[in-house]
Amino acid sequence: MLLKEYRICMPLTVEEYRIGQLYMISKHSHEQSDRGEGVEVVQNEPFEDPAHGQGQFTEKRVYLNSKLPSWARAVVPNIFYVTEKAWNYYPYTITEYTCSFLPKFSIHIETKYEDNKGSNDNIFSDSENKDQEREVCFVDIAYDEIPERYYKESEDLRYFKSEKTSRGMLQEGWRDTQEPIMCSYKLVTVKFEVWGLQTRVEQFVHKVVRDVLLLGHRQAFAWVDEWIDMNLDDVREYEKSMHEQTNIKVCHEQQEHSTNSPSLDDIEIHDKASVCVVSFPLVLFHIDVFCRSCRHDSGGNQSLFFYAKCFLK
């Protein structure tokens, strides 16, 4: 198990980010859905926790067969999916990810949002992992290097300035002078309990997690002028609209690319209005991790995919 705490500051308030995050997730998912898969909503219902109060529990299965290379689809199960379980008590959330094909692989994310610049060293004092050693990683949305394939000049926060809020362009050291400012604190636990591969894979997964967190938070601020005037009802309506548009793309791609995958008609849908593509950027990370791991040589003799197939069945 490898535990890290990520702190991502943004020139927003916690209340503003509640809208911005929902907008970012919907827009990002729509942009990434050129070859999407169906999502089965297993549960989506109010949930009350003794410590955190009223919230919402959601369980989804994200079917990913078309995201795999053709040779991988020949050896993985026909129904290949990531399960996302989320407990949302904003500004506190818990999200868990597991993979149907890799049962010894899991990600657990505990998130808290506060209006500060990442200065709370005891924010997870009530966490089950509070006493475990962990690395604290500050993620700078303006100056940390982003993978080249994700870079867009319009989302470069060193040069972006919001017309509606007059926030930006973010200068070096902006966290010390920016008002308003908030921080997303994320305690991320990665487990890949396979002897000989655990350390390497868990470190690799954290690198990808960090890239995804950096991209998502950059986009949330880069798109601020698109969502800053929205209220919660507005952004929920936007979500619905994006899902409907995305479903058209998903269904079209399913017809063209689902030879070895279940079609949307084959998937039992508990809430047809909720059929959409990946609703959270971290799910996209699973696709990236799996595909890159499949192509990655481990030790010069056998691929990581080969070891995973042998040890995890």
C-alpha cells in the first residue's frame, strides 16, 4: 500500500468550486467520450452518516472494453469494468475504485475542501490512516509540468485571466498572495498486492493520479467564466444536457466499435437517465494505467499484463 496526500490550491472559494467541479467533470467527460462505454448506475440514493450527516451514495460500473487495445480485448473478460463507489458530503467526499479484472488493485480517495492555502497539516486527523506515514505533495495548477498531450494554451494559467472575476494571470508564488484561495486536500491510497510488482505499480499509479488531479483542477479554473454565474440548479441542468449529448456519441461509437464488448442494450441499466460516459476524471486514469501497464515490459522477459493475468485470476 502506498499513501500520499495531495494539496491542490485554486483561486476560488469552496462554495464556488462546488459548482466549478461539477461543470468541469461534465465538460471533461464529454470531451473525452469519443470512444466511451456505457455506465450502469447500481445505486444512487441519499445516505446519512453519523459523523458527516446527510449525503449521497452512488455506485457505478464503467464498462471499458473499447478502451483496451485489440490484443488485450482478446484475453480479458468480455465484461470489463471499473466500479466507482462515492459518498458525497461536500465539502467532504470519499471515493473508491476497484477493477473487475484486477481484484487486488484498488484506489481509495478521501477529500476535504477548505478555504486556505494548504496550510492545514491536521485535516485528516480523524482519518483511519492518520497515523500512517505519507508524503505530502503540493500540486501547483499554474507551474507544475503537465503531460504534453493534455496541454492547451487556453488552459495555461500563467497567461489566463478571467474576464468575469478578474482573477489570474497566476504569477510564481501566487498561493501566498492570492485572494480568494481554497485547497483540495486528497488522501490517496493505492493498493496493488502482488509480490514483485507492488512497489513499482503503486508508484506508477500515483504518478498518473497526480497528472489527472493537475489537469482537472487546471480546467476547473480555466473554464471559470463559463460556470461562475451558475447556481446548483443551473449546473445540474448542464450535467443533464452534457449526458444526453454524450449518450448520442457513446451509442454511435458502441455500434462501430463494440464487436467484443457488451452494447448499451446488453447492459442492465437501473437508471436510464444516468447512462453516461465516465463521470469523473480518475476513471479515465484507470484506462490509461491499464493500457500503459499492458505495454510496459517488467524485467525484460514478461509483460506486466502477463503477470497480472497469472497472479490475479
